[in-house]
Amino acid sequence: MLDSRTISLVRAGFKSVLAAEDGPAHLAQSFYAQLFVENPDFRSLFPASMDQQRDHFVRALAYVFDNLDKDERIEPFLRQLGRDHRKHGVDGSHFRAGASALIAAFRNFVGNEVWTDEVEVAWHETLALLTDNMAVAADSDELPPYWGATIVEHQRVLDDLAIIRLQLDEGVHYYPGQYVSVQIPQRPKLWRYLSPAIPCNPQGELEFHVRRVSGGWVSPAMVTESVVGGRWAISPPLGGLQVDRNIPEDVLMIAGGTGLAPLRAQIMDMARRSRNPRVHLFTSGIYPRDLYDAQTLWQLSLSNPWLTVVPVTEEYENPWWHCGPTPELPSGMHHQLHGSIGKVVTQFGSWADRQIQISGSPSMVRTTLYALRKVGTPMSHVQHDPL
Ligand SMILES: Cc1cc2nc3c(=O)[nH]c(=O)nc-3n(C[C@H](O)[C@H](O)[C@H](O)COP(=O)(O)OP(=O)(O)OC[C@H]3O[C@@H](n4cnc5c(N)ncnc54)[C@H](O)[C@@H]3O)c2cc1C
């Protein structure tokens, strides 16, 4: 536990990084340069292109500094981060080396005038706490850093979206709503997070819904180059989206595109139980074609009266370049609503009496959070995965 003076010194320092033009990018560049100079053998642990790595690093730092005073959030986050890094071949000693590189990078960034003895002590104390948490978690985890899995089905549901089913070499336990890190043979070392779209089962079957992000390094290869028989690596599950059954509130789920996956997995899991809270699921996309899973959701709602599914799209028509048929929405399904998902959801009020989960692209999550905040939804009721 850090004292409030230490926290405010470290936060003030990081704020100055965020405020400077290209500050986060400079800090990240300087951190990795320092790390590789001090430890040349570390370079081979990272991918050739460091863009996404640097981006993740800065976002993780921002989350950590924002939550330094909230042990209940920060400790599980750091432990997950520590365990997750094992897929890169990282152990506890690497984290401790990282702390010294970050202190050097930060000192270079702020300059000697700001870097007083008190600031130095605050950074050392903070980074010792952070890296110890990650190092202990990485060194004590008994699960393998990743498992192998074979693609057994690859279905191009849309030109830019595939449903990919895999058979794990051994059973892996995850809770519905969690996500995993995935590495594909076409893009070694470029791990990407995907959320299983079904609950875990003893047969080790996995299903992912993958959208091709234009200009992305990995998702285009997942959608267009993956074939049956291909071997993927899957790292241990992360994240904690879940329906809290210990509180009386019903549930609001808001999905954008393939962000549906972790919500669908939870709904499928709930469908195995006899009693459930009411669930309102808004499934959204830009175009009608993006409601690619409407048929399955409709079937689920028919056999589970606690589930209401509302389809939402921003546009009324598919884009001219869309080829192939658009599946009709099942007759009897809630009629399709139009508009940006945040606006549509908040037309019905603030949903203040619900536990709320949002899942989708970072921009979809941010704009939906903004819309909810504007109508007074308590943010403590809202869960989403890290952006
Ligand atoms: C917790 C979590 C769970 C996820 N689950 C899924 C899933 O189930 N299915 C799925 O398809 N994707 C999922 N993603 C997104 C996925 O991990 C990748 O980020 C995405 O596939 C893009 O990877 P890429 O290598 O193709 O693009 P990158 O090379 O990483 O990025 C290229 C550019 O695209 C931007 N970008 C990245 N992701 C998106 C996006 N989603 N929408 C718009 N722009 C983007 C980046 O900012 C960058 O500018 C999840 C992400 C997180 C954090």
C-alpha cells in the first residue's frame, strides 16, 4: 500500500507525460530503448514491430496510475498482467529489470529540475510494488504459458468476419465472459486478445468471432489466411466480465460487432440454469449485415424468456460494396432500431437499476460510456474489458 504523498508525486509526473506533445510515445520509446540497451537479450522476446507493444504499455501505465489508490482493482490487474506476460517467455526477473528502465526513461523525460530525491524515492517505491506483484504472479503460476489448438472449422460469415472453431489439445478452464491471448502461425509473436463466444466445455472446443480490422497486422490473417488444420497458441484466460448473482439487479448487455462474443458466452452459460435475472441484450453494428448472429440470439431468446434481444444498426442499408446476402432478421424478433448504440440504449433511460456490460471496439465502448454517463448511469454499475 502506497501513501497518498507517493501516489500524488507519481501521478503528477505521469500527468506531465500525458500533457506533453507525443509525451506517451516518447516515454514508451525511451523505456524500450533503455530496456534493450541494459538487457540486449530481451529484444528477441518482442515482435519486430513494437507499435502495438508501446501502445499497450502506455495504456497499462495509465490504468495503473489512475488506480494506484484502489488495491482491489490494481492488484488483480497486475497479477493478470504478470501471468499474461509468460507467453512472451518473461519471468519475474524481467519485470524487475523493467522497473529500472522505466525509472531511467521517466528521469530522462522530466529532466533534473523535477527529478528531486523525493520524486526518485516515490518512483522506486511505486515500481517496486508494481513489479513485485507482477513478478510473483508470473513466477508462481502453475498453468502453462499457452496451449496448442487446431482449427476445425473456419466460416467466412461476411467478407470481413469469420467464425473460427478450434479444438484445444487439452481442456482449458475459463469463465464465460473472459478473454484469451492468441498467436497464429502467420504472425509469430504478435499476440492478440480474443473472447471465446461459447462457454468452456470439457471437450476443449473453442469458438471465436473475428472481425478483420482494416490495416491491422493480425486480424486480416485470422480472417483470410487461416485454414482448417492450422495451429494456434492460446494463453490462459484473463478478464472478469460477469453477471453478479449476489445482487438483485437485472442485466443490461450492450454489444458492438464481434464484441458480442463474451456476452453471448455468458448468455449461453446462463441458459443452462433454471433461474436467471432478466437480461436485455442490445446487439449492434454499423450496417444490417453486422447483425451476423441474429438467428442464434433469436433462438436463445425463444427458449429463455428472461432474455430480450434488441438489434440496432447505425445505417438502414448495407454499403454498396457488401457482397453476398444479408441474413433476414427472424420474424418476431424485436424490430430493428437505428442510431448510434449509446444514443439508442439511453433513449430508454439511464438503466440505473441494472448491472451493465459493454463490449465492442474501443471507440464503441468509449462513446457508449459517454452516452450512459450523460444520462446519469452510475459508472460503478458498468463493466467492460480493458480498452
Ligand atoms: C479484451 C479484448 C477482447 C477482444 N476480443 C475480440 C474478439 O473476440 N474478436 C475480435 O475480432 N477482436 C477482438 N479484440 C480485438 C483484437 O484483440 C485486435 O485488437 C483486433 O483484431 C485488431 O488486431 P490487428 O492486429 O488486426 O490490428 P493492429 O495491428 O493491432 O491495429 C491496427 C489499427 O487498428 C486499430 N484497431 C485495433 N482494434 C480495432 C478495432 N476492434 N476496431 C477498430 N480499430 C481497431 C488500432 O488502433 C490500430 O490503429 C479484442 C480486444 C480486447 C482488448
